[in-house]
Amino acid sequence: MIRYALACERGHEFESWFADSAAYEKQAKRKLVTCPHCGSARVEKAIMAPRLAGTRKRTKNAPAVAPAPDAAEKAPVAMLSPQETQFRAKLKELRDHLTKNAQNVGQKFPEEARKMHYGEIEHRSIYGEASPDEAKKLTDEGIEFHPLPILPDDRN
């Protein structure tokens, strides 16, 4: 997992976790990374100082206390309320249910959705990938679909 400091076009700063840098790039390209403050999909990575473990040896009698971080090293954190934690668990449950009980058609999602909508193939539960442009075209054709919720890894 990798954490990125992000900023939208309006200057709102926030952080988000991704499986790896490729996952961030893919989601950003598809306009799936949005500002939690204003909803803007025009988001860029902000400058972020890495946190590296020190290799200095402690002296024999020195206390094992980490030095206080400088103000520049502090990162914003959040405590989730019980309601937010419950909501997050329900979103994960929904996503797990949908992916378990549907067929992953990958990049063929727009094509398969159209075939079902126009009665060319039997209706079934599917999920996959669609670019923002493809998703707009599906919506313009009256084809109903919903994006799967994207959640950070359970360890976060």
C-alpha cells in the first residue's frame, strides 16, 4: 500500500491510499480520484516527505524514545466515528457481495452492458472497467450501472 498526499484544483489537500503507484495512475486517469471536500476530479499528487526509519545506533544507556517530529513532518489524521466505521464496513460488504455474485468481464463491460440492455444476450450480474467517456455513453443510452465503491485496504 502507498499513501499519497493529494490536492485538487481548488487547493483542498487530502490523503488517500492505493495498492501501488500504478493503481493511483489508473484511477486518476479514469477520474475516479476525487476531492472529498468539493468532488473535483482534477487532482494531483502533492509534495510529500517520505518517512524513513533511522539507522543510527542508540548509545548504551540512551532511552528508546523517538524524537518529536518537526511540524513539517506531521501529517493530518482522522478518527472515524462509530457510524463512519459501520458505513465503511457496509460498503465493503456490498462490494464483496457484488464481486462474489457477478462475473468480471473486465474491459468488455461497456460491450456486455449494451448487449444485455438491447436484449442481445441474457441479463446477468457483471462488473468490469469503463473509461469516463464509455461510462458517459452508457448513461446517454439509458443503460443503468453503478460504480463499485473503492475502499482503502482493511489495515488502514
